[in-house]
Amino acid sequence: MKTSLYIKFASRLALFFAFIASISVFAETKSEGGYSANLKASRDGSVYSVGETATFALKVEKDGKAVDGIAVDMLVCEDGGFPPKHRESVITKDGLAKVSGSLKKAGFLTCKAFVKIPSADDPSKTKILELYAGAAFDPLNIEPSAPVPEDFDSYWNKQKQILSAIPMELKTEEVPSGDKNIKLFHVEAKTFNGFLRGYLAYPSNAAPASLPAVLVCHGAGVSPSFKGVAIDWARSGFIAMDFNAHGILSTFKPDEYKRMFKEELKGYYIKNPRSRDKVFFRELYLRDLRAVDVITSFPQWDGKNLVAFGGSQGGGQALALGGLSEKVSLAVPLYPAVCDHSGPMIGRTCGWPHFSRVPDAEIAREMAYIDGVNMATRFKCPAIFMINYADDVCEPTSCYAAYNAVKTPKKLVVNEESRHTPTSKSMELVKKLVRDFCFKGPESVF
């Protein structure tokens, strides 16, 4: 990365909060039978300094008019924490209900509101609307909860040696794309403990060494690889591969994936947290590295642009690829999972899959080797992050621990009031940034 990029990054850090404000979204809103309720931190941007007081404001309306006398239970917790730091039962006045809280350290407060309104089906009964909001306290000061293990690099160098000893035996089969301008292939390669399987697409007229590449990593669950995702990226001028996390075939009927999720792959993400060698994410990260081998073996790849892209579990994979592969030129971890597993050791949340909600030294020690925060410390490429302030799956505290660990040029997209599902607007923004990075150059983004 050019030195000028780092200088530009440092000079633009002051614009951080202005950037956040430009892409923040409206409060979480839920509706029922003409009633609507929304909840958010009262300050635009939802960002506070340590020691300040954050007020969460709930607004209740019916047919567009403020409603008084609605019973609301409001709970304020430290991010991912329980029991709540503060709980209050209030009645709306002028359509509003409020509760406040503060933190003495960098982190997040979350507010849950349970709004009791008449049911649309039977007004004599109560319907409860649950809303969620987050408030950040000096989030750029959230640090990793534990240092990187001394043998972290040697451990992963050994894993990469294990993978390199496994021949790819790459198989490609062209399949219909439904678009004459796009070539689509099903790809299969051997990897550690199984296969890599996915769909790869690129523009039909692509010349050798002409296309940036993007690897799309899957979120949690059991699913096939998705043709449409690879095709959409190919239409934007990429060679793209979408691959599922388990290396399974994409030709099963939907019920078969549901069965696998309930049976042989049930709870795959939470198993063996006391062993770095047996936990699923070791296998998954090696599958991700095999995906790098596959996509970069195609002659259409331009030889310089390789994007690791994914949300949630896929965001954790993007962190791993950014930390483990020197070929990755841009990591795009969106609301990343698998972060800061040692959080409970210092009294704060860890990210999904939440191996332990309470302090557990053995889990913290072993899972450090697959922790996205530690992967982030190894980045040699720039990064684009997305963090959702009201995320109750991949809590923002754990995501910021990873974001703050990245020392290369980086950009952050915030969804101020989104839970685990981002807004379509923010996703389009991220994809535009990726396209600009690859086609206009890093300087256009950082």
C-alpha cells in the first residue's frame, strides 16, 4: 500500500463522524393496527463521550398522531449484557417515553422497549411490540479484550502448510447463467476436511488478466451456493465466486438443507470451543483460503484486485482472509461475527457465536486463534467495515474491537438503528465503494 494512502487516511480520520451521519438511518419502527412505535438514542448519530448520559426516546403514534397512556417497559443494558443496568416502566406522555443511561468506559449501551398496544385482531387483548436501539460511547477507543497469542502466526503458517499439501483437483462445469453476457461455472476443489464448492461467474468477453476478483463468503446456516450473487458481481465487471460455508452441493432440494441444519450440522458453529484444532472455524478459514487458490487460478483475474466480502459469519471470514492471505487486496467485513471471544474475561460481550457468555479462560485461550480481532491485527490490505448499532447478534462492541485493531487504511459504514439486517441503502454504498476501489483505485475510497 502506498505511503500516500496512509497519510490521506490519517488526514481524513477527522471526518469519521461526519461520514457516519451521512449514512445513518431512521429509528427502528414497528406497527400494528394503526399504531406505530419507534425507538432511538436521542442524539443524532447515537454517539456519546464516556461519562455522558444517553437518552433513549420512544415515540408512539396512532394514525400519525401522538398517543398518551401507552404502557412501556424499557431496559438499558451494557451491550449484550444481562441483567439490565436500569429498568423502568413508564406511560407515554405526549406520545413519548424516555429512559437514560451512561457508561464509564468505551462501549455500547442498548435499550429494549416493550410497547403494549391493543391487538389488531382483538382490541381486548394486548400486543407487545419489541424495539431495540444502541448508543455508542467513544467507540473508537474500544480495544481488544486480550493480546494476540505469541504463536498465532506460527499456528496459522502450519495450517496453511497443511492446506498447501492438499491438491486442489479443481473441477469446473459450465452451467447456464440466463445471461448471454455472463459465463457461469460450478466449481469444486478439495480442501481440508472436505470440499470447496461454489459458483463462479465473469463477463463472457473478459480478456486474460482483466478482471478484479471478489469472494463472497456466506453467513451462518446451511445453504447452497448462490448463482445469482456471483452473476450480479460479474455484471459489475468482476470475476466473482459465491461459495457456501460447508462445501456441500448446491443441487439438493430446500428441505435437505433444512434437514442438515437440524441434524448432522446442527449447532456446527458452537461445537468444540475448547479446541482450536476441532472448532469449525479452523476448517472454514482453510476453505476460505482454498477459495483464494481457486479464483486466482482463473486467467481472467487481473492479478492485483482480490476482495474478501461477507456479512456476519461471512464478515468473520472476510476478517480471516484479510489477516491470512497476502493476495487479498481489500477486506470487506460487514457486521462481522467471530470477534472478541475473550470479552467476558473483562466483563463485556463477545460476538456471535457467543462461545461463552461468562468468563472462561480455556475458551478465551483456544478461540483466540480463530478470533476476527486477532486476524484484523494482521491486515496488510485496507478494509471497509459495516457495523450496526442495534445488532443483537454481532454486537457492535465486538465489531469495533476488530475495526479498531486494523492499522491499514479503513472506512466505516454505520447503520445507526439497524439490528442484524443492514439497510439496502448501506449495502449499495458498500458495493459502490468496492467498485470504486477496484476500478478507480484505492485513492478514490481512502
